[in-house]
Amino acid sequence: NTGGIADIVAQLCRKLSPTDELAQFRKSIYIEECKKELKKLSLKEKEAREQDEDIEKYVDVLNEMEELIIVFDAIEHNAKLEDTIADAILTGIKYQIENWEQFFCPNTKAALLLWCAVWGKDEYARQLLTDRKAETATSANDAEQSKNQVGNRARTSTSTASKSILLVLPVIPLAQQILFEALHRNTVSFVSLLMEYGASIEELTEEQLIIICVKTMNDDALVLNKLHVHFTSVKRDAKLSELKKYVEQRYNDYLRQYLNHYVTKENDREKKRTKRQLARKPTGEQKISASFTPLSKIFDGRKTEALYLWFVFMNQPAMAKYLCSRSRELKASNPYRPVVIYAPPSSQKENTPSRFNTSNMLDRIKWFYEAPVIRFYYNLIFFVSFLALFSHVILVDYFPLNIYGETRSGIQNLWIPIPEIILHIWMWSLIIDELYQFISQIRSDYNYSSNAWNWMDQAGILFYLMAFFTRWFVKESFFVCSK
């Protein structure tokens, strides 16, 4: 009857609560009552007599270790099971450090800091890191003083030097040890706190980054139209090499689907400037194709930016925004620049553009009109213009076919007005563009039908074609239908 045992133990712990002033005086009475209650749980008297010694022993242990027992009472006001579990774990960590600290490594606060990361105790973690920083400064001062005394003690120089060396040996900072845990748990505030105290994403190993990528996968991640490797196919006890291969493949799937257009354009721009250098290099040293980027290249020297993109793909905007703000390359106002693999830069002389180079000027004009902000504004201008033209045609300039030689837009025998002709040209341009997008999906991984905007475009084109073909029948019913 483990439930009965739990009730008896909880009752004893509650009676021995430090808030009870009389608990110390009644301690022996409470313990005897606990023993009697435990004996009553035995079904047979013979078993009860045989278990007396065990009960005595276990109750004594319970009495000695009462500080490690936390009781959760759901009846109490504002009682939270999560807080009780957190308090129990913290109590165990403190007890272990106090009683076994001499057997631990110097960073005994690592367990406490890890507890803070799991349970989101930022202020307590800040206090621990501040104390650790002060202790490190004190140790450094002591080491410097010991080092200065070496010259005055010739006979004991070896031992003194060895002690000073032990004191100044570089150890992994406490914040750096916990950064890995905070990242894969996706706790932005804690990552920010750790980096404030000296932790760096660039110092994480490739193995740690792979595990972070695996553990941050979720059902809310951006959708992949073509997933080459499913996570369900990766075994729970998979080796690190298998996890690396999976993360590498999935990362490249996201790059191809969401950044393929950008990566291709960036490579095209660099190709002209680096053509001579690539021709001189051996085949093995030439620029890697953007179609597949090895994981070592993704994380090479730009781990913060690579993790930023991964959290974007995993649809974790809070962590992605923070990592973007911590990017070392502020010129990556273009957030995708870090994942594009560039060839070695050409010389300064070759990089200097000629003002009188016609092709260079055309490239500049082309780049200007391809800039996102410019495309946004001229799309907006054309949208407003199209809406105004469409409204004008439908409201005031849409008439049956001019089969009687009347005047349309000031021109004799013109079948339809000029504004309507312009509108038709505009609509057929849209149809051609949609056909181009549909055909392009055959050559790339882009899935045309997965975009809701494309479905709306198709619906608009369908209604337009119905109106366009009924436009040419000289009957009132067809004209009404067309309009």
C-alpha cells in the first residue's frame, strides 16, 4: 500500500516542519506515531514483527534526511506542483554540494545554474554568475601574488610555480557550460544572460550545434514541400554521424526551398568577379555549389548566423530575433548572407568598378530595380494603377461591341475603348506570368499549388477568361454576364 506509506511520510514531514516551534520537543512522539502507523499497514501480525527492525531503520533515515523531503499539498492556496518539484530538485542539489563538494570539480555552481536554466530562474542565475565572477577575480589576484613570490623562493620554485599554474589554467567559463542547455531549451532570456557574462555561441562545438538543431525541431516549423529524410526514420539511439547527416540534409532542404532564389543571385553576382581566381585554382578548391552546403561550411566561423537561420526555419521568432541582434557581421542586414558560400575575394584593383563601363552601369540599374524595397514600391504603384484602371473601365467605359461604326475613345470604328484594351494587355501579362511560375516548378523544388496567393490568382484569371470570351458575343445576356 504505497499510497498509505506516502500519506504517513507526508504527515510526519508536515509535523516536523521548521515553522512549528514545538516540533523539536515533540519529535520523538511524532516518530513513534509514524512507526505505529507503518506497522498497521502490514496485513499479518507475523509480518509486522519481522518488519519492525526495517521500519525502525527506515524511519531513522527519514528523520536524518527530512530536509530533502518536500511535501506538495494540492489543497493549499496557490499550490503549484511545478514549484514543488523545482524546490525539491534545488534542495537535493544544495545538499549534494554541501556534503560532497570536496569530490566535485571547482565549478560546483554548474548544477545550480543548470537548475536555473531549466526552471527559468533568471535572477538567481544572475546572482550565481556575479558571485562566480568575483571568485574568479579573487583567484586571479591570488595567483598573481603567488607568481610574484616565486623569485624569492629558489628552493621551492618548482612547487610554487606548479600551484600558480594550476590556479591560472584556463577552464571553461561557467556561463559557457550552460549556454548549450539554454539554447536547446529555447530560453531567450537565459541565453541573453549567459552571453552577457561571457558565453559565446562561436565556442560551441559542432556536436553541440547538431544536438541543438535536433532538440529544437517541432511541429510548428516551416513546411517543407519535399522532405528527403524524415525525422521518424532516425532512431532514438542514433549515432552522432546519423544525426549530423539528417540535420545537414534538412538544413539544405530549407535553403533550397526558401532561399534558393537569393543564393543563386548572390552566386551569380560573385561569379563575374571571381572567374579568373577560380580558373587558376585546382578543382578541389573551387567554390562549392549552392545546391548543397556541407554542415561544416554552414557553421564555419558563423555559428550565430547559422543558428539564427535554423531558428527561423523552426518558426521560433523570439530566439531568431535575439541571435540576429548578436550577429558579428552587422553588414548582414541581409540576414541570409552568412549561408551563401562565396569564392575568395578578388584583388582590390579588380573589385574597383569602372564608372564608364556600360555593362557595369546596366548591372547597377538591374540591381537597383531588383532591390526588395524598390520592388515593393513599384508593385504598390502598379496595383493602385490597375485598380484605378479596372474601376474606370467597369464603371464608366464598358460598352457593347461597336458594330455600328460609332466612336470609342475619340476613334471611329474602334470596337472597344482604349482603356479596356490596356486592361486586357495587363491581364494577359498576368496570365503569362502565372504560366511561367507554373512551368518553373518543374525545374525547381517550388510547389506552385502550395501557395494560397496562387490559388487566388487562378480564380481571378478564371473569372476574367469567362468575361473575356463572353465579351465578343453581340447579345445583351452575354454582355451582362461579361460585365
